[in-house]
Amino acid sequence: MSQISNLDSFVHRTQPLPEPKATSQEIRDRSSTFVATIFAAATPEEAKSRVQYLRKVLHASRPATHEISAYRCMTLKPGRTGLVGPDDFELKTSYDDDGEQWAGIKVLKVMESLAVLDAVVICSRWYGGIMLGSARFSHIETCVMEVCRTFKSKQELEDCIAMLSTLDDILKQLRAELALISGPSASTSSNDDNSPRPKLKPPDYTSWTESDLLKAKRLVTARENAITSVKNMIAKRRAST
């Protein structure tokens, strides 16, 4: 079956095709090749679908000997809404050796060690005809560790960017409130102050990558400090009137 025909079953869907969150560097050892891929997956059904997508579409032209997979998904318990609290959720996990005995649990253990959730990891092996013994498990774990760390960093960056966007909005509103209660005298210390001030463009975080994570964390702290400072200034202004 061609890659195009395999793709058809995924094209006729209402949702976009899944995109890997990360792919590891290849490890080659005695003609065998190992590479890991991680996808976001909110449910076991999504996780299984991602495995099939990798197998039937992404690897259709070069099928792997083994597609070793594991997933960890935090799902709602039947009849729950998620509004009550953590007890509304349950962790569902599973793994599949796909013929590489004892390999699936290795993938799952790495995911557990890094607390990776709502994801499925597939470590693909192209067997080269030479048995590697326990070395194959080391290669699998190395590849899986790489994509899991990248996945966690991306998640953390996304959380920081979401927090920054919220803090930016709060800070903008507080500064507008401060300007309103301060009155025109606060901005007329010189003749030049009466001229129109250019509007600042909102920050654009869309181009940030995992390498910007530390910068994002520092900015979150800076925004929080700025919000506290402006709130204090507002309180002082109100107290003096």
C-alpha cells in the first residue's frame, strides 16, 4: 500500500493531521537504527491513532522492524466533569513491545521518570541483522529520554507564554487605571509631554523556542513584580485622594 493511500484514512478527518512534538537523533549500532518520536495525546485512543499514523504514513516508505510505544494520559473518570478536583481524573498508561520483548516497559519507565503526561512515545527500530543484546535497551532509553525532555521543555515554554500573555493584559489594565486616577498633571512635567506618545506593540512570543525558556521565566517574574509595583502605586494614589 502506498504512502498516499495510507494517508487517505487520515486526511478524511475533521481534525488536522498530528504533528510530532519532537524527534530524537538517530542512534546507529551494528546496522540497527533507533529513533524516538513523541506526540501529544489526551486519550488512549489518540495515542493509538498516533502510533498508527507514524507506522502507516510517516514510516510507510521505510517501515520500521519494531514500533515500540508507550503512553500516559490523564483522563476524566466516567460520569465526572473535571470541575470537582483531581479525583475526577485517572491516569491511564500502557505500552506495546511490537515484537521487541521487554522494550515497551523501558519506554514507559522513562516517561514516568520525567513525569510526562498526555503523550505517546514511539521508539522505532530498524533491525540490521545483528543482535545487540542489552545494548538495544540503552539505545531505546537514550532516544526516549531526548524526546521526553524536549516535550517537557516545550510544555513549560507554552505555559510561560500563556502566563506572560495574561500578565501583559493585567499590567496594561493596571497602568491604564493608574493613568486615569493620576490625572493629566502626572504626565505634564514638560512641554514635550503633551505630544502624542507612540503606542507600544504587544510583545510577540510566537517565535520563541525551548532555548528561550529561561528568558520567559525571567519575564514572568518581571511582570509579576511590575504588577505588584503598579498596584502599590494605585493604592497610594487612592489613599491620598
